[in-house]
Amino acid sequence: MELDKVDRTILSLLQKDGTLSLNDLAEAVNLTTTPCWKRLKKLEDSGVIDKRVALLNPDQLDLSFTAFVLVKTRDHSHEWYTGFVDKVSEFPEVMEFYRMAGEYDYMMKVQVKDIKKFDEFYKKLVNSVDGITNVTSTFAMEPLKYTTALPI
């Protein structure tokens, strides 16, 4: 989908505040509500806007321990891959999950209360998936930048 300046402005505004009313959004991009709504609908229907969510503060929910977990495997079959992805995707502690190029095969961002809860997650992970040859974890000391806004 080709995006013009108005579309990009709408997206930028929504990334900053997904609760903007249609009236406020239309006013900010100098449109009336009907053409603004049509643009918004087109952005949603085309998949440019994937979903609208509330971003929660992990500290306020006692989930301030962030770990990055790197995994190596010796099994690169499609069957193992789909089973591993399905299993890891079930863990609510896994906030992000990537297949990687380089030394490690997979990386996860894990959010939990503390080191004890992380250890419980770690044991669940290694005991529920065969074929993992190495797991390395690093822990974030403090978040220096966090954003969900894409640079459009």
C-alpha cells in the first residue's frame, strides 16, 4: 500500500496515542471525519494497522525482570521448528521471539517478576523441548529506550 503524507501523519499520531478520537485525528490532519475514517479503515483493512492495544507498565505490575534468552539447537528440521515455535509461543512470559542468524538460532525476550520466576520459566523451557543444545541468558539492568513506534 502506498502511503502519502496524511496517512503517515495519521499513523504517527496513533502510535503516540491510540485513543485519539476520530474527530481529533481528523482535525490534526486537516480532514473532515468521513475522509479521515475512510483512510483509517483502509489502513486497517490493508494490515498497515495491525491492532490497537494498551501498553502496560511492567514495574506497576511487578514484572520488572527482563531476560534475553538465546537458544541453540542441533535439530533444524521443519517438524522440530514448528513444535518449538508452538511450545515457546504458549509461554506468557515470552514477550518477543525471533529466529536468528548468527551464533544462536533463536532469541526470546522474557518478562517476569524476579530471578526466581525466571528460573521457573527456564526449567519449564528446557524440560519441555528436546533438541536444545545450549541456552544462554542475559538480564537487563535498566531499560534505556523502549518504544513500539515504528520510524515511519
